[in-house]
Amino acid sequence: MGIPELYLKIEEFQNRQRAELLARSTCKNGCSRCCYTDISVFAIEANPIREWFNSLNSGQKSTLLERWKEPRPPGACAFLRNDSCTIYEARPLICRTQGLALRFQEEKEGLRQTLIDICPLNDSMLEIIHENEVLNLDLLNRILATLEQQEAQGTPRERPRLVDLQSELKNLTDEE
């Protein structure tokens, strides 16, 4: 399994959500509440963003670069403009899981607890969600870390911040 297959599995998981559950979700185009963060990603996730950007034709790149010149709200992701993700097709795993109910383990006061996290705007979903509609975040993170180790052949790599990745992409275009 590689990154494209992992992303496809997340998409398939989302597509299996019940209509009732999806109707309660506030996660729709234009909602960007979860995009106010400065994140880094594994190098294995930065590469598909680079590849996606490089696959754009010159007109698409030019349009995208113009959008990136628009001001972004303080604290927003480098790729967010007008409450919309400018790299949506190539967005990293963390972005692909937003809006879903996520299960993870946490140790608190010496006890290991299983917790479920969901966007506060989607709290009403918790009333009707089934166990099979909760995504195992710990498992996803282990898969992602394993894919990173395999691609890096055991050599630790720096995790690029999305803001730095955007600067890199802008500079690549300037050099062309």
C-alpha cells in the first residue's frame, strides 16, 4: 500500500457514511474551521503535493500562484484562500480525515483511555454514530509512519511545514 491507496481508503470510508450522518455534518465546501493551524506533514505526503503542482499546466499554475498572493487570515493554513483549500486534490491525510469521528488512545493519569474526537460543529453526530463509522486514527498514523520509513529507507527525514512547502512551490515556478 502506498499513499494514493491510503487516501483512496479514506475516501471510500467517507463514501460509506450513512446519509443521516452526512446530513448532520457541517463539513462542506466553505467550512474551513479546521484549517486554522500550522501543520507539518511527513515527507511522503509532501511529495504528492509537489507532483500534483508540477502536473498543472502553466495556466493552472499561474492562476494558483495568483490565489496564493491573496491575503490569508491570521493562523490559517498556507493553502487556504477564501475558505477553500487550494490543494484539495493533493491535501494530506490529516486534512482528509477532518469532519470524521476519530478514535484514538491516550494515556491520562496512568490509565490508557480510548477517546473519540470530532469537530465541535459536528457534535450532534455523536448521538447517532455507529462504531464502524469511527476512524481509527492510531492505525492510520501507524500506517503513515510505516510508509514514511519504507520510502525513506530508515533514514529520518524532516517533516516539512505546509507554509514552507508552499514557498518551495512558489520558488520552483520562479526558477522556470
